[in-house]
Amino acid sequence: RGVGHLDRTEEDLDLLTRLGVASYRFSVEWSRLAPRKRDWDRKAMDRYVRIAARLREAGIEPMVTLHHFTNPEWLANGAAWAEGGAVGEFLRFAEKAVRALRDHVRLWVTFNEPNVYVTGGYLGGLMPPGKKNLREGFSAYANILKAHATVYDLIHAGARETPAVGVAHNMVVFRPFAEKSSLDGWAARVAHTFYNLSLIEAFRTGTLSLRLPFLYEEEFPVGTRDKLDFLGVNYYFRLFLRLSPTSIRGPEYLWEDRKGRGLTETGWEVYPKGFEETLRTASSAGVPLVVTENGTAETNDRRKIAYMKDHLRVLHRLLREGMDIRGYFWLSLMDNYEWLEGLRPRFGLYRVDFDSLERVATRSADFYSRWIKRHPDPLKR
């Protein structure tokens, strides 16, 4: 049921118009389009087409994400990303979605946070498919990037408007828990290289190089060189790593309130300085950047607005310096289902009553709307 967005499309589009946003990012759910293998639900696709068309009519640029962690049940029970089976099935789905939406959609995200999907699903066992296998995880990562490369060409072929195709890359500022600990420092460097840099380098070189010293090293040709029109950046927090010489489970990760700002309702540190560091690192990809996610789970509007102000100040300072940042998406329009956390965290500009599904504007929505009115839309460049 979630927040009932598909059943309240017109109401929610009115919220977007009221905010004054220039673009709206949403996902096409694979399992809705193909509830059974290669059995396509035309009505479901038509609903997404109507949403995209309605956004364009309202002067709001749709940004469509094709894969946001979830797979159809029939795929999860059969073909897997770690082997090759999921790639062909995803390409069939992507072709259906792109052909249906291409007259209304210019901005595309092929995959949301492939590093999170691999880390959570194949290394940490925290999300489907719930595995803890380095080799399978890295093979899945390579297959996802190969799928991106093919979909990139698919979207560009025959497009009426020049499209922009990217991925949304989750980036974390990693720090050693103890500054003087060589083990903690080593863990932070390895995490940064694997989690933040490997995807960026794959788009620069066409090869996914994955290295966990003493555990695993392999290179995968993925064909992604020059197949990225923008890099989406999802930024939320800094993470401290602690590694004991006697640990066989790897480093421990922790959030700490070292700046006195208080942790968010998801237990994350508020660290706007890391936003700047992350964007500077992301700019090494050599393509325009779009902040595809930034936000905080807070029921206290004062704290949510303070978070927003601090991160938007960073954004505008970097824009004044000349960094090529084409857009900023706050997460999220309304309270939503948060991965691993359920309905508890409140990220929304609009509060949702999960019994009635009523949407109620918050003070942070008013602030964001005023900020938008004062700043031009960088996606129009």
C-alpha cells in the first residue's frame, strides 16, 4: 500500500506544483509491468505514461529511475544478477519502459545505488537476495553496469529529444574511528575506494576494478566508458570505521555526533561538510552532477530546515565556484517506506498519516518552496 501515490497521482502532482519544483524523480516498478515473466501489464505502463505526460503538462521535468533495488518475485526465484540471467530480463523490461515513456521523458536513471544493492544484498545479507558472498556480489555489480551500458545505448537510439542518462550513486564520507589507528585508517581508505570510487572509475575506464586487500581482487570489463551523461549523487552522512586486529567479521561501522548537531531519527550524523567533499569527489567523473537524493528523517521541522539550509549553502557555494551541478532533489516529497527502516522515519516535506494517507504540509515544505522561488533551475542548462 505504501503511501498510495499511484492512486493519488493528481493530488500529489498538485503538491509538486504548489512547491514550485522544476523536476520530479520517480521509479517505474518492474514487478508492476511484469507481474509474471514476460507477461506485460499494459494498464500499469499506461499509468506511468500518464504520470510523465501530466508532469510535462505542468512544466515539471520527469526523471525516471528504471531499477530501485526491487526485482519481480519471479526473477528473484530464478535468474540472478550474480549470474547473467537477470541482465537479459532487465533489458526486456527497460526496452518496454523506454519505448512507452520516451516521448515524455528526457532524464533517466538506469540504476539507483548499485553499490548499496550489492553491499546490502550480496555482502551484508541485509536485503534481498540476502547473501554474503564476495564473488557473487562483485559479479552482480559488473552485470548491473553492463546492463546500464546497453540501456544507455537503447535510450539514446531514436530519442526525439536529446536524453540525459545516468546512475544514482550513493556516496559516504568514511573516516577512521580513531584517527591514530592505522587499522581504522586502512579500513576507511579501502571502504572509500570500493564504495565511492570504483563506480566512478568504471565510467572513466570501462572496467570495474574491485579490490579488498587480502580478500579479493578482480577486474571486470563492463563497457561503460563514455556512457554516462550525468552522475547522480545521493548523500546523507559520514561513517566511522573501527577495525580490531582480532576481528574476523571486518570493520565495525558507527555514526557519532562529533559536531554537536545531534543524530537524525535514523541515527545518522548531520555532516554538511561531507556534502562538499562528496561532490568534489564525484566531479572526478568528468560529467555534470545531479544531486539525486539529499534529505533527513526529522519530525522536528526546525532541525529539518537547518539541515536543508546547511546543505543548500554548500550547493550554491560550489555552483558559484563553477562546479557543473545541474539539479538538486530533496528526499522526499512525502513520508515514505524507507529501506530497512519501514514507515518510522519521516523524510517528507509533507507528513503522511499512514492510516488515512492524508498529506499535510510541514514548515520545511514552505521553506523549500520559498527557496525554489529564489533560485533558477539548473536542469534547464
